Amino acid sequence: MKNENYQTPFSKAFLTGLFVGIVCTFICLTYNLVYRTETGFVPNGIINVASIIFGVNILFMFIGLVYYWFTSVSRRGEVFFIILFSLLTIFLAWEAEGVNRSENHLVTLEFRSLLLGVILITGTGASFLVPFLFHNKRFERNVL
């Protein structure tokens, strides 16, 4: 029987974004757990399990839609997407260095490191993993 592909570029981009979101969620949760265990960082009002699970996955569904839009409006849309999300990651990492979480300087430094790790994980996933997996035939065949 012939294996036909019924994926549209829209569904492929959306599902790729969702898959990368799930992967980045697991990586962020692992980073969060290891970081908190190693440093003893306790405050979890902003970056916690719930915010990582929901925030990262919703963000990556949106990123998949943005990727589809970029690739559908221009032949060089993928390059613009990679540049945009790479610059956005760099900008957010730079801004994270100025975050003031607490009056306690140690808590602020630990929070910055935790936030920076989450930003770098999600930014790398968005900038490079989404475009890579979108074009990967093995991923399309076995996962999508």
C-alpha cells in the first residue's frame, strides 16, 4: 500500500513547533530541577513546573505558526526566521542580566542564572531545532 503524506505546510510547521516545545519543556524542567538542587534556589513564584509546562508549550505552538508565516510569505523566510529568533534570544539573554528579582543579591543572581538557562534553551530550540526538524524527512515520516 502506498504511504501518502497528507501533511500541509501549516500542519507540519504547527506540529513541529509543538514537538520542539515538548522537547524544550523536558529540557527546561530538567535544568530547573538540577539547578535548584545544585544551588538550593527556592523561590518559585515565576519559574516553576506549571509555568514551564504551559508557557513553553504555548510559546512553541505560536513559534510554529510564526515559522509557517515566515516560510509562506518569502523564499528566504526561513533565514529571516532564524535571524529573528537568534537576535530575540540574544536580546532576552542580555535583558535577563538586568532582572532584579529580590532585594537579596544572591537570590537575584541565582534567579538570573535560572532565567538565562530557560531563555537559552527555548531560544536555541526555536532558532535552530524548528527549522531543522521541519525539513528532516525521518522526523516527518516517523513522528509527524
